[in-house]
Amino acid sequence: MIQRSAIFPANRHALDAVHGYSAAIRSGDGLCVSGQVGSGSDSSPNPGFEAQVRLAFSNLADTPNAAGYSFDGIVDVTCFHAEPETQLPTIMQGKAEILPSAPDRNWTALGVT
């Protein structure tokens, strides 16, 4: 049987507990990370879309680190966009800042309404 354990970054633990999910689950040698958003530990969103994007990527980076993993191990990213035609440039800039080196990760971007 594969051992599973929940991962909670220190600055997000209360928020994750309130909403009833784990920021990540370690299973064997792998780590599956839940979706991250641009809100602080009190769940309030940062003002401004660019600030939210930066915080979401920062929250995403904190999660593998809390589990003892490197962010370099991220192989796949999925994101959802309410206004992809206007939001994508900002998101791509945030992605480039947090994942600056090759190889590029698998990336799925979905427009939602």
C-alpha cells in the first residue's frame, strides 16, 4: 500500500483547513498539488489581477517547498481563466518569473465563463 500524507504550507494551513482540502498530497515519491489562488491566508484576494497572479504563483511555489520538494520538479500546470484574451499576458509573465528555466512544463490553460 502506498503511504499518503497531507502537506500544508505554514502560511496556508488555516485556509486549507477551513475549506477542507490539502494543499498537496504526497503519495510514494510523488507530490500532487491542489490549485492555488491569489488570496492571502485569510482568503481575501489581493487587489488587482497582477498581484493576484503573483500571489497564486508564490502560493504554488510554497507548497512543494513545504513538502521538502524543489519547485523544479513541477511537470504539469493547469490554469483556468475567466478572460483569457486579456489575462493570458499577465499570467504568462507570472509563470515566466516563477518557472524561468527550460524545459518548459506541460501547460494547459482553459477559458471559463
